[in-house]
Amino acid sequence: MTDLTPLVARLDALLARLDAHLPPAPPAVDFSHTLAARWRRVQGRGFLQPVGQPHAIRLADLLDVDEQKARIDQNTRQFIAGRQANNVLLTGARGTGKSSLIKALLNEHAPAGLRLIEVEREDLVDLPEIVERIAGCPQRFIVFCDDLSFEAGESAYKALKAVLDGSVASVPDNLLIYATSNRRHLMPEYFDDNRDTRHVEGEIHPSEAVEEKISLSERFGLWLSFYPFTQDEYLAVVAHWLAQFGVRGAQIGEAREEALQWALLRGSRSGRVAWQFARDYAGRRG
């Protein structure tokens, strides 16, 4: 029988040399003091990186999305209280407060134990590992995926489907996924997708391509849609942020025409554009 001892010894020595060139494993995040973290991957090793200063936006800062705000806040309160709650998909016009709303929920409910983990789209393949790391924590976690969009067959797309509702392993009850996207079904849709749709005895049977694209978004139990702002809504948000940045009284009214010109140049009336204008205006006025 061949003696494998020398081979094992050489392999151990090789692994020791490789370990010396790898970065050390980061310490585990203490979520009793850390409110938010990002999932990072360096040289093939994934880890949670604490966020030193989470975004300070508040729910009160988000105007003209009252219905969406009320529904996601209620869902989050149920989750924190240990009751049944849904994963949430926020879709619609850009700059209307989708991601800001999720960040504001953290500031609102962090004292009650809510925590936020931000995961980039390409890192969603690591979702099962993230789930394992927080499974035993007493806090309640929202995994935040911003600006999602997939192409068919992506590994990240399949990983997200499995974690949402499709894996043999159950997801711990201290985790929900909140995602934002400009696409309602998270994937590009083409006219050709409908080519194989069939009409059978009065019923419409979508093609497999359509079914595949709908299947991911349907795994989110709560859908919230966001729409472009009207002119009055846009100006109300401008006035709010100008006041927050120290502009007072008549100066806010004087900013109206400049705010409308700013939106016209940007080609959009949204909360983001209003915030950017207010920062510029307040900065120029000192």
C-alpha cells in the first residue's frame, strides 16, 4: 500500500504558504453596535464590512410617497415584532425615493433591533452564505439590493430566486429582502417573448420566456410602485430640502423658477433632482 504521508506533508506546506498570502479573515460584525453592513468579496473571500455612518435620511424627509411609505413601514413593523411579513420589491421611476425609503426605515427602527445589509447584484450568489452568518443573531435583518436588473441565466438571478422561495432550506425568520428596480419584472422584456403565448379554450397561456421573467418578481410578496412627480410635488420637495439646508422664508419662494429650470435641464422631476437642486442652491447662497 502506498504511503501518502510525504504527499500530505507537502500539501500542508503548500496550503500554509498560500494562507500567508491571503488577507486575514475580518472579525465578525457585532450587530449589537453596528446598524448597517455591506457584503464585500476580496480575493475570493466574502465578508461583512460595517458601515460607519449610515445614511441619515428620515421617513419624514420623503414626501408625496405616503401610501408606499405607510405600506412598507407597516410590513417592517410586523417583521420587527416577530409577526408574518413579506419580502418587498419597489419599482418605478428613477429618483422617486425607492432606495431612500429603505435607508429611512433603518433610521426609524434601528432602536427596535432592525439592521441593514447591502448586497450588490453580482454578489447575490453569496446570499446563502450571508443567510448562514446571521441566522442565529437576535436582530432583524433587511438584505437591501438596490437597482436590480438581470439577464436570463445569471447565477445571481438564480441565487435570489432560491433564497426568496425555492430552496429546500428555509430562510431564517429574522431576514427579509427589500429590493429596488426600474423594471417591474427585473429582467428585459421583448416582443419575441410573446411569440409562443397560446390561447387554449378561452385561457391565455404565457410562453415559458414570459413565465421565467415573471417568476422572480412574483416571489416578492409586496410590490410598491413609484411614479414621476408632478410639478407641484417636485416644488414641495424642493421647498422641504431648502428648509433642511438652512434656506428660509422668501428665499424658498424665489428659488421656484430656478428649480423648474434645473428639472428641465435634467429631464426629470423627482425627489433626487429636487435634493440635488436644493444642495446647489443652498451652497451658492451660503
